[in-house]
Amino acid sequence: MMIRAMTTGRLKPLVLAAGVAILAIAWPRGIEAADATASLPVRLTLADALDLAARQSPELVSSLQALELSRSRLRESSGSRQPKVVLQGSYYDTSVYSLAGDLTSDTSSSVRVTASQTLPGILPAPFSVGLSPTELAAIDLDGTELDLARARQNVMFNVISAYLNVLKAQQIKSLNDGALEGASNFLDEVRSKLSLGVATKLDLMKAQSQLDQARFNQLKAGDDLDAAMRSLALLLGLPAETRFDLVNDFQVEQEEQNLEELVKLALENRTEVKQASLSMQKARAALETARRSLWPSVGLSATYSNQGDVSVSATGSLDLTSGQVGWTLTLANEGAEDSRSTVGAPGAPAASKSTSTSSAGIEVSWPLWDGGVSREKLGQAETSLRIQESALERQKQTVVEDVYAASVGLKQALLKLELAKKAVDEAEEALRVTEARFEAGAGVVAEVIDATQSLANAKAGEVQALFDCYLARARLGKAVGLLGTERWKL
């Protein structure tokens, strides 16, 4: 890209520096941003396209924002388990006027420091109950990460499909360009034969009709290529008019896939199965909590306080039913007092006394009747768990069906490619024989046209079958849950 800066004096270095900075920002991964709108095509490999989509896809950007929100909630939940320290201070000045006109003024101040901590759900079995808020937040984070992984798989498959469509459209257009050139040469040959009297005007009309059809096919192939490039550009977040020079490094994998191994991989890697497992884990925890609510509630507590100029109090609690532990420690200075009066002598200071108390206790409560609410909640939790178990089994069945369908689709695509290659060989041989007969005067124009059209259709069918194989392998990788990973390369 060339930048011309019409500047003089001191402005010229500044403008040049700004231009270099703009280029550095607008040149991601070695691809010039200006190429997107220029006439020169942007050269891309599949890896470049996937990387570009990963950074600019709205679906992935939204999933990343949801992931950051889940991480924030986990940090919030973890922070709520940490000790909390509160500092409080107060100062009061109280004035009292008597009927005799005397004024009495009292001042008091206090400083209090309180430290406390609540730890829900940390007790071991059999006192642990359900899932703690931090554990629930961690499960939600895992679910959000699975959402992101599924979104990446979808975006990858869409990019691969669009990438393949561009490559296929380019090859189809190249075939039609060759067909147009061949039709034009054949028309010239028929004209030459017509001038020699060995061809008829009907032959010339047929040759002209073939050329017209070839021009239409070329025009259609160009429009299809433009549409495929436009779809890929929009999917990558580039301007719709972007032109591409794509690298075709795809290969047809002839290796036979072990269906049982593929199913095992899919059940291990598909995000839908993992998310169903997380939902079932939460349902089990909810059922455990609902069952514990029918048990007697048992709480242990202990308190210690020391009252003096500086008072100390400590409280600890343990709830065996909810699995929650908590403690509080308070330090307070309540001794700063000053009394002043306009009449009378000051009284003698009172002797300070320090007292300490401590207590420990246990509290047991048993809900006898709550209108059947707890029983209904228990029934709902059991039903929810059964629903999640059924959902997990259905999801596993769906995954297995996806793998079977994708595996069969790849197998059929490979067979179709073999047949397409044989059809091309047959069509080439038929055209060779027909052209030889036409040169020898034993054939007619219609036979040559038909053989040429058959070869064009066979080559187009081979291209379609080839890219169907590429796409079928990508679809199988998505069904297994490994698309775009090192374990599943196209």
C-alpha cells in the first residue's frame, strides 16, 4: 500500500508516523486490511480463515463475553467466602440545660472492629449438603465454556463449508472457461467444414447453440463464485466485495474409520453430553438439599466476651443441617467519656471493672408440619433428576446417531467420488472416439456436442463429489466433537 502525504516542514514526520501506526493496527496476522477492498485478492489458507473468524465472529464474541461474566460470578462467589473486616467509629456530644440555667455536657466516642466469615457447604460427608454457591458458580462456568466450545465448532464448520464452496466455485468456473473456449473452437471448425461443403447449416446452428449455452454457463459460474466469495467474506467479518485467493491443501482421506472408536470419541468430546451431565449433577445436588430439609435442624454455637475499656467478643456457629460454618470476632473501645458541668465539683472517677462471659449451646428444631411444601419440593427435585437423566440418555442417542449418519455420509461420498472419476474417464474416451469419427467424416455435429456435454457434466460431477468428500469429513469431525483440533485435520 502506498501512502502519499502532502505535508511540509514539521508536519511531514508526524503524518508519516501516524500512517505507520494506522498500518500496524489495521494489519492483523499479516493480511493487509486494505486488501479487503482493493482489486487484488486476499490470499488465505484455511487456518487463516478460521483464525480470522475466531476473532471477529459475533457468535464467538458474544460467547466470550458470557464466559467473562461467568468468571466474574465465580470470583464473586469465592470472595464471599473470605473473611470480612468492618471498622466502625462514632462520636457524640450531648448538652443538657436545666431549669436553673445550668449546662451539663457529655461526650462519648467508640471504635469497633468486626471480623467475620461464613463458609457454606464445606463440611465433609455425611454433613455436606448439596452444592455450595461457589461449586454452583464453578459448574455454571463449565457450562459457559462448553457453550463457547460448541459455538467454535459451529463457526469452524460454517467457515470450512464457505471456504470449500469458494474453491469448488473456482474449479467449476475454470471448467466452464475451458468449455467456452472449446465451444468457440468447435464453431470455427464447423464453419470451416461448411465452407468445404462437408457440414450443413443445421450443424452450424447446433454449434452456435452450444457456444451460447457455454457462455451462459460461464456467466452463471461467475455469479456463483461471486456469491460464494461474498458469503465467506461476510462470515469472516470482511467487506462483501472482498476477493480471495484461497489455498487448496485438502486431501481425501481413504483410511477406514473405526465406528466404535468414533462413537467413543464423540461421547467423550461432544459438548452437549457434557452439559447434560452438568445439569444432572445440579439436579442431584438439589435433590439432596430437598431431602435434608426434612431432617431435624441441628446447630452448634459458642460465644465468648470480655467487657472492659476494650471489649472482646467471639461467636462461632455450626449448622449440621445446611453444612454452614461461621464465626465473628469483635473488638470495641467504648471507654472514651467526658462529663463537664458548669456547677458542682467533679465526681470521683468510678473504678473500671472487667468482666468476661462465655457460653456454648446446641439448638435442635424439627419441622412437624408446613402444609406439605417440603414434600412437594422433594417430589419436584426427584422428578427433575429423572428428567435430566432421560435428557442425558437422549443426548447420547442423538450423538451416536449423528456419528453414524456422518460416517455413512463420508463413506457414500468416497464411493461417489470413485464413480465420478470413472464417469470422467468414460466420457473422455467417448469424446475422443466421437471426434475421431467426426474428423473422418463418419460422425455428425450432434454426436460431438452430446459427447462434449457429457464430459463437461462428468467433470462437474467429479468436482462436486470431491468437495462433498471434504465437507463430509468436516461434518464427521463436528459430529465427533474434534473439528478444528490437532486430532482431526482436514
